[in-house]
Amino acid sequence: MRSFSSSETLAACTACPRLAEFLADIRQQYPTYHALPVAPFGDPKARLLVVGLAPGMHGANRSGRPFTGDHAGILLYQMLHRFGFSSRAVSVSADDGLELNDCRITNAVKCLPPRNKPEPAEIRTCNRFLAEELDHSPEIRVILALGGIAHKSVLMAQKLKLGDYTFAHGARHELPAIGMGQRILIDSYHCSRYNTQTRRLTADSFAEIFVSVRSELERLR
């Protein structure tokens, strides 16, 4: 994969003391877990970038791959497969052979935060990795933000005013052209256990998001 920031640099990052200490404790409790910052996964020249919040305790934090092995990844990988972005509908482990096509997944915060809630300072500190990824990926045409923090992190990474782009499920935002042309930011509720079980996000409403994603990619081809 194209190196946005070297895997060694990301894996060694301890810029957020609370998160670094938390991961050190997790490595003691679960020696087989990845329990380090989780790198982006997928096509290095993807036109679609999916941005989540942060690794899940027994998902990406365990497997080392975004949205892999936890509840939040169930619906996401089903949709990625249904709409032609993933070779499989189920993501089990980092070595299960699953491949993404024209799609890459990353997170706003690369480390597992306590109680799944990163602090504002941690979001700002980690934003440099997302900014670097976006700056070094001119092919990206569509960014799918899963949740409000991912939405704000994309805008922060691109040095855009938050007040000019309001988060809403299904919202479409035209971003300033970079590299090969126009970029579109599409918002969705996060595919978390809470949102799917309360039906704030359903399979049908998430599929509508991916219909929009595919439509934008066809338009911007």
C-alpha cells in the first residue's frame, strides 16, 4: 500500500498519553491483540475513502484492520460487498484474504479510546494522519463519513470551516477540488451496534447511502 505515513511511524505514535497508556494496559490484558494504532486498509489508489471514528475494543483493536471482527463492521462490509467494493461480505481477520476494490477504510482516531470516546484534543492530535492521507491521495473522489466526528475530522484535515458543512445522515457536500478534480463528502450515521439495534441506521437506509456513493463515482469518472 502507498505509504501515507510509514507504518512504523504510525505504530510507534504515542502523541496522546491517555490513549498510549490505555493501549499499553490492553496489551498486558490481551497479549494476542494488535493494541496499537490501526493503519488504513484497502486500495492504495481508491476513489472512495470511508472514514470511521476509531478502532473497536474487540474489533480493529484486536485484529489490526479497520471494522474487522466487531459488530460495526458487519453491516459495513455487507454493503461494501453488495456494491462491488469488497471481495467478501464478512471481514473476520486481517489475514482472511478479503480485498477492497476502489475503496479504502480509515479512522478519524487511529487508537482505541476508553469507552469508545476520544477526547477533542486526541481527535485534533490524530488529525495529521488523516490530513496526510487525503493530501497524498489525489484519486479520492468520494469521502464517506460515518458519524459526526468523522465528518468534522475530514473538514479539519482539509482546513475547512465546520460551520459551512452541517452533518446530517445522507447529506452531500461539495468540497474544494484537489488533485484530479472535485471531491464529494457524503455523511451517514455510524454503523455502530447502538445505531443498528435502535434502527437509527437500517440496512435499507445504509444501502441508500451507497447508492449515492456509486452515483457520485459514476458521475465523477
